[in-house]
Amino acid sequence: MATSALPLFHLYGDPPDDSAFDFIHIETIASRSSIHDWTIRAHRHRNLFQILMIERGGGEMIYEAATVAFAAPAAILVPATAVHGFRFRPDVTDGWVVSFTEDVAAALGERSGEALARLKAVAAEPVVPLASAAESARLSALCTELNEEGFLAREGFRLAMRGLLALIAIEMVRLAASRARSGEVTLAVADARVEALRRLVEEHFRKQRQIGFYAEKLAMTPDRLNDHVKRATGVTAGHLIRQRVLTEAKRQLVFTNQPIHEIAYDLAFSDPSHFARFFRKQTGTTPQAFREGRGG
């Protein structure tokens, strides 16, 4: 079982920085992983999106409550707030880790920031294998340029870094789109109202489960919100809210030692039995069985 709390970092090992704005950072995988025995334990970032470019080696990734294997060449997308961790193959794995705050997309302007915004939709499948040497070489070259701009800090380097980040994002969206055409990845266009709902749910899900609360915030009726979300995503607004609660419950069960009754109250269930019924209905198993099966 993991530690008693799921760590929240700015960059791995650094305390959270809620004031981070227009932040772009790049480093090699080896530079941080090698000093942690090539294991990055499960953690979250409150406001950082990350792109990993795996040039050599590979390993296993914890992504929420799942474990996903990956091997070079590949790119990995980690949205803000997603639980993730890595066990890299020691001494043979390297590449790049690009981290940036989500406001960078807005700073690029509406059109050039579109690819960064679409990364969220792409990241439903976090590992994107790179099928050709050309794909790998282009992403590696862009990461190398981004690193050089940050290191040399010449005149205009912040603007140059934004531009290079946009090119990396565009390349990732193109790759995911090509996978979608081949049936390997499903690429959905982000819907502005659904994204607004997701942000509200992220902020209030611990206390607010009622669709009416979110509909009022979005100046819509509950029925209209449900219809819109169903058309855009194929599921109801209520389903999105329940899934966010379920995701948090799974995180707490797998990554912490918190007693199940405390998790129930933390997620605003009236009592542990109500939480257990909710969890079983969504997953087909009990919280205790899930913890025992996934948290060892």
C-alpha cells in the first residue's frame, strides 16, 4: 500500500505552487529519475500538464488506478490533476519531460492555443506509440530546441518557448488524429460547455452531486445541460459527476491508507454503507475488495 496521503507536487519533489503562471519547464527523464532510483511514485500536479518523450528504454506507468506499460519510442500525456507515477528501466531510459501550466494555451492566443487545449481530449489514452523514426526525430528535435531556449535564455526566449510548445502540442494532436483514423485512439473535439462543466465538477464534486447546482452555474436548465452533455460526450452530466467522485474514491483506496469510513465522509456520503452501495453500483465490487485487489 502507498503512503497515508497522495503527494501533490509542482515538479516532482517540489511543493505545490498555486501561483505558477505562464510556466514552461523541460528536463531530461534521467536527470530527475536517476536520483530517485528510476521510480517516480504516484503523485498529482494541481496545475501542470506534462508531455513525456520516451527516446530510449521504457517501463511501467501508474495512471489513476491502472498500470500501463510503455516502450520507446513513445510519447506520454499527463493532464493536470491526474494521478501518475513511473517505474523506468534503470540506466537505459531517457528522453524529455515537458511541464507547463494550462494557462500557456491562453497566452498563445485562441488559434495557436487550440492544439494545447485539444491535448486534454487526446490524453484519454496517455501513451501514444511513435510508429516511425520520423515522428520520433521531429518530437526529439523540438524538445531539444525547447531545452536550448530555456537554458540560454536569449532575448525573446519566453515567446520562442511558447511557440515550440505549441509545435510539440500540434505534433501530438496530429499523431493522435492519425491513430484515431486507424482505430487505435479515439480523438474527441473538446466542447467548451462540457469543459466548463468539468472545471466546475473538479471544484465542487466533494460536496455537490446535483445536476441542478451545475446547471445553475452554467445558466442552463438541468434538462438542457444533460441533453448538451449527452450529445457532446455520449453520457449524461450526472454520469460525469459520478465518475469524478468514483475516480477520487479509487485514488484514495489505492494510493492512501485512509480508512474506508473516512473516505466516505471525505466524499460527503451520509454514511459508509451509502458509499459502499454507490461504489458497488459503479464498479461491481466493494471498496474493500477494490483496495485489496489494486493496492498491494
